[in-house]
Amino acid sequence: MSKFNDQMKQHAKNAVRSAWRRLPWHYKPVVLIAGLVMVMYVIQGVLSLFVQ
């Protein structure tokens, strides 16, 4: 089962890499910023669960 899991992880990484390569260069900063904002939003949500 873990071998299957590793294959899925590898496949996901490869898919992300190829999608990143296909992106036009002027979209990359936008994608990076959107990713950062999403991470911050998730962290804020998790923290608000613990601190009430």
C-alpha cells in the first residue's frame, strides 16, 4: 500500500512540475502569491480553532 502511496506522490509532483513549466512566466508570480495567501488563510483558520 505504501508503494502505491509513493507512486501517487511522485505522480502529483510530476504533474505540478509539468503544469508549472507550461505556465507563461508572467503568471508565475501571481500563482506564487495566490499560493502564499492560501497557506496564510489555512494557518489563520487552524490557529483560530485553537485560540478562541
